[in-house]
Amino acid sequence: MEQALPDSGWRGSPELWLDAAYQALIDGGVDAVKVQPLAKRLKLSRTSFYWFFKDREELLQALVARWRDKNTGSIVRQTEAYAESIAEAMLNVFDCWHDNDLFDSQFEFAVRSWALQSPEVLAGVRAADRTRLEALTRMLVRFGQGPEAADVAARTVYLVQIGYISMQTDESTAERMARVAGYVTIFTGRKPKQRELDRFFARRGFVPSPATP
């Protein structure tokens, strides 16, 4: 019979260590994700880390898995969400770009920066790109676009957003929301209806000014 371990509060938890690793990655890049600094940040002993992770490499793999599950998973789920039209389907995807709980842009930037120095992480990023583009293409095909047109449109949508992230574009919420209808029209060939925009704005807690489409 397996014996119960003593109270592990003094060791933290896998999630606590992973949260600290995530913040270190965001703040200082992958070189900042090291056991001793994380232990100091958490005010825990260095040895307590090894209750949960075999070594630093296992922690880094867990970070990549968290990024993949959150960012890629959210895009795929949003492409599969119910929508009455192709415009509303695109607005579902746009939720990712405006909701950090769905898609973490800082995490995305940090992982892509990390990939510049790690062939393994780069392979994971490229696999994620393929998965996301395939999901966007399937969504557009579902709403009547031909495979070739859907492929081009999916790449346009996705590469624009990755450009936003890579360039660390700084726009106010009002500026980004004012461009939403135009982006949807360009990406889908269909202008969103006002009720579709209203639902999107409501999800984001945004009240447009009279000048906002």
C-alpha cells in the first residue's frame, strides 16, 4: 500500500513552480528560467523543486506544453465555435486577440523568441503554426470558401496577428476595436452585421463611441 506523503505546503506545487517559470520567461527570456532564482522568487528551497520536476529541462517542456495547450488550443476551439455567418466566425477568432484568458500574447512572444535559440522549440512553434492555420482554413471552408481561397485567407488572418505580436504593436482598445469591422471584411469578403459586432463588443466589455463602426 502506498504511503501518503507528508504535507507538501513547504514544497509548493507543480503549478506554483510552473507559474514562477512562466513569469520568469516573460520577464527575462528562457535564460531567466533557472531553478535557484525560481526558488528564491518563491521563497522555497531549491531541493523542493525536485519533488515535482526531474530537472530544468522537464520544467521547460512543461512551459511549452502550457503555451501549446492555451494558445493553440484556444484558436482551434474558437474556429469551431458556433457562428451564424463567416463574419461572426471570424469575430469568434478575434476573441483570442482581445482576451488574455484565451490567448496570451506575451507568452506567444516569449516562446517565439525562445525558438530563435532552440531547434526543439522552433519545431514546436512550426507545428503550432500548422495546426492553427489548418483550423482557420477548415473554418473558412465550412462557410463556403474554396480550399485555395480559404488557405490564403487563413494565412492573411494569422500572419497579421503574429505580426502584431512580433512587432509588439501598441494600440489602444478603442483603436483596435475601430478596425475590427474592416479586418473582418478584408479577411472574409463579408461586412459584419451590426448585431454581430454588438455581440463581439459586449463580450469584450467595450462600449463603442458614435464614431466607432
